[in-house]
Amino acid sequence: MSERKKELEIYIHIPFCVKKCKYCDFLSGPGDEDTKAQYIEALCCEIQEKSNRYRQYEVTSIFFGGGTPTAVEAKMLCRVLAVVKERFDVKTDAEITIEMNPGTVKKEALILYKKAGVNRVSLGLQSIHNEELQRLGRIHTYEQFLETYEQVRAVGFENVNIDLMSALPGQDMESYKKSLERVTQLIPPPEHISAYSLIIEEGTPFYEKYEQGKLDLPVEEVEREMYHLTKVYLKEQGYERYEISNYAKPDRECVHNIGYWQRKNYVGFGIGAASLIENERFSNGEDLQEYLENPCDCEINHQCLSVEEQMEEYMFLGLRMCQGVSIKGFYQSFGSTLNQVYGQVMEKHIKNGLLEQKEGWIRLTEAGMDVSNYVMADFLEPDI
Ligand code: SF4
């Protein structure tokens, strides 16, 4: 009998965007057509060359992220996907996602993606209010989003995520609520919603404005209210919260992201892409020119994680998910019980109502989710 292959996830980074949003610190920016074509060549080369290392794995998910993957021509993305399928053992039911922004995708492109095997679409909407979108520096309007959404459905995509943001400049409870309402009232409604609070990142135009006191952000209390509204409202609409910021209809959780939180093996291709393979973390360098010249030799920061580091990751990534971490899974991974390693921390947070133990799992309570960073920080130092 042949041995079962290990699971692997693949992330492909496309660093191009039409224009940089004012809050964004991702590795992304505008690129000319020639650079995009060279980048795709380099990506295909990297994937082909490195695939030999991953013969003993089968691929359970592929995720095109960015940047805006759809800022490059559809046929180019499809070529990359074809190379992955040719060189890797991709499961027939693998989840294959492309992130796209309204205003960068046409029906013909969607048809090509569908034919190529893409089965999940993630749309960056952020807000249904054009003035909020404009303030963020987004390139699209709500009307353009609606057009894209309709086309995505018309082409037959049945698994769609929409990204929304709260705590935006000039946003109030009423406008945020409207965004939530309109998105959940789409026909058909999206299967998945990612709802994040805006974070002001250093080095962005928003950061500068914030430092000068010129960014009209909602006060902390309102931000908390938005966070609570998201939980309550989406639940009423049939979305199960399965991670701090992610909500899904039954069985529509994002397989790829769950893999990250469960520390499954994943390999990233393209500039800046990170990988975790058998407890070794590494990533590609971020310099575009260097990557174009030498895409197969750009890995940096190789780090073999110690057992303590693996345990820490197991806890702080696993606790992001509402199901929490499996007590049995921890023992199977490390040969020590959770109690032996984190007994004191767990006792403290169970006592103060931020953690709970149920049916073989340890998870954050509702109150614990609200202060998740505080609880998770405590797991960064094992008791042993
Ligand atoms: S579209 Fe996304 S990746 Fe591109 S600049 Fe805007 S936020 Fe950043």
C-alpha cells in the first residue's frame, strides 16, 4: 500500500497594484506591463525549479494574494496555476483562491480563472460608501464592486469572500452598519466575510496624517462597538465566527488560512513570500529586481524552530481560531501535555474567564477573544 502524502499549501505573491492605498504597508505597488511579464516568468521558473523538493507532498490549497493578483493579465495568472498543477500533486478538491479588487477584473478574465480551476474568489471591498473608499485611496467605487460581484456569480463562482474594514476615517456606527447590511443582503450573499479593523501602519500616508493629528478616526469606544456589532450582526445573518476576524457560512471557512493557523506546511513563491516546512521558517527576499534576476536563489532568514518556539506558535496561532487548540493534538505534536507546559498560564486565564476547556479543546471565551493579544502574549513563555 502506498504511504499517504503529507499536506502542503501554496501561496503565490503578486506584488502589483494599480495604485497604492493610503493605509497599506503590504509588499505591493504599481508595475509596468513589461515588469509584470518578467515577474510571471520568474515565478514560473521558481515554481518549476523548487517543486522537486516537494515530491512527498500533496497540495490542499493554492492562494494567489498580493498586491492585487488581478492587476496582471488573466492568462498570466492561469499560466502560473498551470505550472503549479503540472509540477505539484494538487488534490482534485484543493481550494484555489484568487484575491481580486473591483475595477481590475472583467468577465472574460473570470471565465479564464474558472476554466483554469480557481474555485474561490476573495474580493476587497472594504466599504460600501464611496467617500470612505476614496479616503482610503481605493481605486474602485461600490458600484464597480456590485458589477464585479454580479459577474463573479454569473460565471459560476460559488465560494466568495468579501473583505470589509471598520474604524475607518470618517466612519460612524451607522455607516459601518450599512456596509455590513448591504454586503449580507447581496444576492446570493457571500459565503465568507473577513472583517478587520483598520490598523495605522508606520510608513504609510495614513501614519503621517495620524501623527499630525489629521486623521479623523472613530474613538476607541466606537471602534469597540463596531467590533461587537460585527460579531452579533453576522451571527444573526448565519455567519459563524471561526477566527478573530473571519466569518463563514457552514463549511465555507477558508481552508488555506486555517492551514496557517494550524501550522500546516506551506510554501510561498514570489517576492517576500514566507514558508513553513517541517518546522523550518524561511522567506524570499523582498527586492523585486533581485528576484527577477535570480528567482530560484532568493531565500533568506532560514530559521529552524526550537520545540519551545513551535509550542508558542501552536498556541498563539491556534487560539486565534474559535475552536481553539486540541489538547490531544498538542500531546501528539510535542509528547508533553498542555498542562505540563502551560498549566499555570491556563489556570490563570480559566480563572479570570478568558479561557475555557471543553470537549478536549482549549479556547478563548467571548471575553478572551476581545482581549486576545493580552492572553496570547502569556503563551510566549512556556512554564517549563
Ligand atoms: S489593493 Fe490591497 S495590496 Fe494593493 S495597495 Fe490597496 S490594500 Fe495594498
